Amino acid sequence: MMKRVCHLTSVHGRYDNRIFFKECSSLAKNNWDVHLVVADGKGDEKKNGVHIWDVGNGVGRFERFFKTTAAVYKKGMELDAEVYHFHDPELIPKGLKLKKRKKKVIYDIHEVYRLQIKIRPWINPLLKSIVAFLFGKYEDYAIRKFDGLLVPQKGMIKHFDHLNGNTKYVANSMIIDDEFDLEDKDYSNKICFHPGSLSKPRGVLNMVECFKYLDDEKLVLAGPFVTETLFDKAKNTEGWDRVDYKGKLPFEEVKELHKEASIGLILFEDVAQCYFAYTVKLFEFMYFGEPVIMPNFGDWVEFNATYKCGINVNTNNPLEVAEKIKYLNANPDIKKELGTNGRKAVLKELNWNVDEERLLNFYDSLFAINN
């Protein structure tokens, strides 16, 4: 008989890459009765074998935190699953309630939230450290109660495995479903690329500023700015005239930009959890054969030493970054070598086929644990 699992989110959309396309779809494909409760206002549906239940879209953080989480929990309880897998820190209290009802509960920790709180623009700067400390204490208490934790970064394990021994790494790795041939890539062009959300911690100003030292190189940005204020600041930063800003695009269009670009840029600032290297963006660059100019701190150094897929730089030194871009563009053979190394690593081990096995083994382990 199929076991029923219910994924819960009050924040993410129904087609979230990690939640729906990877975890839920993989479980459904492997004989789980999978239900996903969301709050996006788009109605109920069934897709990829996954039953999607919508509790309606809340307005604002306050309503989402109280009314939406309550609605998500209520719908989840109606489904009476054997396993509940939740994805948002605001659902921690609901996870504890589920444990009191003797359910198996998984907390999927997408970020080290106590670190990320310190860079959230909507939290009063004077309160950030206090909020981060209090949240951390509460999260530590709750984590001990759950049946298991999933984290998308290897470096996150050390933050949590001393609190919960069933902490497992399942990366946001690539789903290999594209027929891209690396031999078609033009390494002679001078196109640099960065997809995804654009914020100061994620290095958007670092990227723009380094282009003031470049001539015929181009930077393509494909993603939303987190605030209009930051967008205005970026447009007024010297180097913006070398930027081709695309805005937010569907992933099919992002893939085409990956295929065209010959360098990937990740110039995160050394704040919060930006020292973690195992990001979706990095895996995408590697799969599409783009050598990556990446930070010289945290996991990024060891990652690049292992896979030899790019160059580590001081991300806050725009002149140094510009010099590395010039160096790669002057040596397309080196670009190809680094890009080829990255692609081989993704095809061999940094892909969802590998992480799907980790996910399935983790789920199987839940029923070998006596609670």
C-alpha cells in the first residue's frame, strides 16, 4: 500500500523547483501518494502525480504568518498523511503540533535563517541581532523534536546535526533534461551571465562595478531586483552601460542565455550564508559549460579546488574581477577547459539523479526509526 506524504508550504509557489519538480515529483514517481499544500491562490490541481491543494493567497507577512499557516496546517491534517514535510520556518509551530499528533515530521531547512535574518531589508537594523538570536533558540528547540532534517548545502549539516542526528544533505542539483552539446558553445564571445534574484548581498553592485574596467565585454542579468531602490542604484553605478538587463525570465529562456554566455559570475558578498557554494546557479553554470568567477571565501575555495571549474576572486575588488574576466576572454582554451570540467562534474555526480537517491533513502529511513 502506498504511503502518504504531505508537503506543506505557506511561502513557496506550487512549482517551486526544489519542492515540486524535485522532491514531490520524485516521490510520486517512486510510489508515494504525494500531496502538496500551497497558498498561492491558483486553485487545486494534479500534476506529475502530485495532488496540489491551494488554501488561498494571504496578503502581507502578518496575515501569512498567522492565517495562512493555520489554513495550511488545517488542510494538511485533513489529508491525514503518514509523513509531513514542511519547508518554511513560520511552519515550525505547526510541525510541533503534528509531532504531538504522533506524525512523522521532516523540516526542510532551505537556508540558515538565523544568518539570513541579519540581511533581511524589512527588519529594523537595531532588532536584527535580537530577532536572529531568539529565532535561533526557538528553532534549536524545535529541531530536536522532528524526525529528520533536510538541507541543500553540505556546509549546513554542521549547524544542525548536533541537534538532530537524522540531518541529511539533498542538494538543489540539476535535473538533467536538456540535450545541450558543449561542442556547440562559442568560447570566443565575451558574454558574462548571472541569473536569479538580484540583491546587494548576492553581489549585483559588485558585478556592475567591475564592468567599468572593461571595454567590449557584456554582462547579461536575468532576474528581479529585490527593491526599486537597489535597481536605481545599480543603473547609476559606473559600468551599467555594459549591462544587458533582461528582468525576470522563464527558465526556458534562461537556459538559452546559459548556452550563449561563456563566463558565469557569482560575486556574493561575505555576509550571512553566502559562504555556501552548493547553489543552483553554480550547478547551472557548470552544466552549460560556463567557467565560473566565484568568491575566494567559505566553501567556494574547496569546491573549486575539487572540481576545477572556475576562478576564485575577492568579490569586493572590481578591478581584480575585471582582470580575471579579461584573462579568460584572452584564453578561450582555458575557458573551455574549466567549462568542460564543470559539465563533467554535473553529469557525473552533481545532478538530481544522485540527490533523488539520497531523498528516497532518507524517506525509507524514517520507517526504520523507532520514535
